[in-house]
Amino acid sequence: MSARWSDLVAGALGAADGGPGVGVDRLAVRPGEVLARVHDARGRVQEASLIRTVLPDAEWERVCAALASQPVFRARLAAGELPVAAARVFEVLGLDLVPRGWADLVATCSCDRWEGRCAHLSATAAALGEEADRDPFVLVRWSGRERRAVVDRVAALSVPGTGASAVGEEAFPEKTEPDTGGGEWARGNAQVGTPVSAAEFWSAPEPPAPPPLPEALGARVRAAAPGAVTDALPIFSRLANAPGETE
Ligand SMILES: [Zn+2]
């Protein structure tokens, strides 16, 4: 997993900037579209645009449920952060927070270069990556959700005893045997009071008797978490460990 959001963006859209003299004067991100004002070496200004599909409400619900089911993401989002590993959650759900490539975008520019990608679009993609390093939630907004909506939804799904969190954590460990690393995930969730991670913060005190869960809720979370999620869990589990801890 890349360490920076800009690495993910560069991996998908290319690492090259616009070249000598080309720079982005202004970058604006709104749902479905990145708009940039780009100048070239001769001072000419172009308007570039990167249009992507926004994720439907139902997909955002799956994303938030998946994030809420993972202690490390619950804690980081509660702190207003979006770790790069969150991109993997989207990927596991068959979604893309960062588009996989130019083929997933509609890219337009006001310049008259029609063959290939112009320098202005390359510069826009590079600027988007840099902006995402400063504030990863620009990628969330581009994908159709504001930071507050995602943070609030994950928090709501994370409240102990409301069912969503319990369902999410129950749904994952059931497929982790035999012990191939996934067992650690199961233990981490089972041991309330482990002095390591956000799991303690979110799950303690453990509710004595969670109320029965609505059928529909369980189905939704399970549907959002097919077997592939389990395969990815050891990564998240390691993230929850103390810095410097190795396996
Ligand atoms: Zn152009």
C-alpha cells in the first residue's frame, strides 16, 4: 500500500506533471468534477476538468459500514483523518475512491490539443494528488460525499450496542479460521481491553446484552463484506498495532 494519496493518484493517472512552465493556478473539487485553471510557459491559461461518476447513496452506505466495522478506521475518521489504506476498503467493495485510470474519467481541456493527453490535464492530475495529501477528503468529495457526511455516518454506525458495529465484527471473524493471520484479527476484536488500539476506545465498556439485530441490517453488512474483505483484514489488523511493532 502506498504511503501517500499522491502515490495512488500518480499510479492511476501518471506521475508526470505538466512539464516545464506549466502550473496549476487554481484547483476546485466538487462532487463528480475536478476543475483546474492551468497556465503554460507562455502564460496562456486553460481550463481543465476531470469528471468521474459519483458513488450512489447505497454504495456510500456500504463504504461507511465497512469503515465502521474496522476499529482503526473508526478511530482515524473520528479524528478527521482518512488513512491511505481506506482506498483498499473501497477496492474490496468493488469501488474506486481513486479512479483506476484515465479510462474511468471524462477529461476535458480548453486547449486545442486533441491527440493524447495535454500537459494541462497531467498538471491537473498531479495537483489533485498533492491536494489529496493535504486533505484526502477532496477525493471523497470528488466521489460524491462531503467529509462531514462520511465522518458522521461512520460514527453513527460505530456506536457500541446499536448493532451495526457488532454485526460488522461478527461477520468478519467467522471466516478467519484456520489461523493464517486472520486469527489475530478475531482475537483483537474479542479482547475488549487490549491496551493497543482504537478497539478499546470504541468497544469498551462492552454492552452487556446487545438487542437483537434487525434482519435487514445484518444482511446489508454481510452483503457489503464478502469473502474478499476477510482476505484484506490482516492488513487492517496490523494498522491497528502500535507504531513500530512488527510481525
Ligand atoms: Zn490542455
